[in-house]
Amino acid sequence: MVESKPAPVRPASPFAPRHTGPITALQVIQLVLEKVGAGYRSSTIDHVSAGDPLTAVTGIAVTPIASLAALRRAAERGHNLVVTYDPGFWSTSDNLDGLEDNALFQMKRDLIRDRHLVVFNLHDHWRDRIPDGLVQGMAQALGWTMPAEGAVFDIAPTSLLTLARGLSIRIGDSTIRVVGDPRLAVSRVALAPGNAAQMPTIALLNGPADVVLAGYCREWEAVEYVQDMIAAGARKAMILLGEIASVSPGMKACAEWLKGVTDIPVTYVDTPPGYWS
């Protein structure tokens, strides 16, 4: 059953890292929140957004977003606990108000019910992990060395254009958008997967990085800010990968991490970027 206002799921009593016999989705979630080591949050969007958390888990599917296609692939593989970074019901907190009679919502709800799926949003705690799970996953995908702290990477000097082309090939992203002079020499990259919120991104742009590499942002906020910086004479740039492309490596890393936490089968369900050009 899909709840319209799901309550956050927080760590309870500890579990051993390995289990024998059936284990419920709730137990797996508690284990994940404990092992991720991010600590307690008084407010979080991490929650069971669909399904019965007392369902016995047959397998874990990790995905960037709980899309209809991703849910179907998880069910086909017999993996009924879906761990997702982005929500499946088209809003940050999976708010279902006004969707009760929506045909697409009903289709998705019925799939979850019929295949006994449980959908858990793992967003905040994966980012609170040290190091940040999304940043580390992207660094691994790009072959970059994690900095001692923060998310500003030193890379071999190159041009902005060459960097963007390399990123497109390395992570299979054909819809990268770039702000800045293609000839700009860059050697320090600030990595901000997902939403490049206004003030944190402005702080990164005013820091030592030559370019901020992010998922997406409101174009009248950080994009306009970097354009104004360039107009004022600053040698700065920004690359936007899109949400899915920016978080996929981090969730793939999450799937690999989960394999070391539980004996339950874990698979990564890829979600292609939603755009083409």
C-alpha cells in the first residue's frame, strides 16, 4: 500500500552485518542507516515511500530514481526492495495529494502492490556519509583522487571544452551543458552532484575551483551568477550533467557498498538520462 504521508525511517537497534533466514525490508533499512554511519537526522526525506516495510526481502535493487521502468526491471529480477536516490512519485517527499485518481499513479501503485515491492528513498543519509556517497562514486567513475576533505578535485590541466568532452564520453552523457569559455584552462573542479542549490553553489564559485561540476540548478540562480562572474572578468565556469547522470555513479557505488553489508542479492538498475539532443 502506498501511504500519502510516509514517516521517516530511522535507525533502531543494531543488527549484525550478516543475516541468516528471512529478513524484512524494515530490518534491511535499519541496517543500512546504521552502517552508512551518517548519524541521526531530526528531519529527512529518507523514508519508505511505497510498500509494506514488513515484507520479506528477496533482493535489493539500487537505482538513481524509482521510475516505472526501474521498478519493472527490479521486479523482473526478483528484487523487491528498491533503494532509490530520487523519489518515484514526482515530488521531493513523494507527496501524493491530488494524485489519487491519476492513471499513471495508479499503474505504478498497482505494480508495487502486485509485485510486493518496497521503495525506500536513500537520499540524505547517503550524502551525509563520510565521504559523501555521491561524490565518491563520481570520483571513482572518473578516476579522480578524492581530496583529503571537501569536494574540490585537482585534475591534470586541460581546457573546459576538453574536460566537458571527456565527461560526456566517460559517463555516457550526451546532453551536457556548459557555461564559460571553451578555451578556459581548468585544473580544479568542485563536484556538486544533484541539485546545485543557490548559496552553496555560489560559495563554490567564489572558492578556489575553476569550474563547478553539478547535476542541475535553477538557471536564474547559479547559472546566472557564473555568467555575471565571467562578465565581471572572473575566469570561472560551470558544467551541468543533468540529475540522473550526476547521481548514477554514486548510486552504482551504493549498490557495491551494499554487497558488503548484507548477503541478500543486490543489483544496480540503471536509469538512462531523460534527455536527448
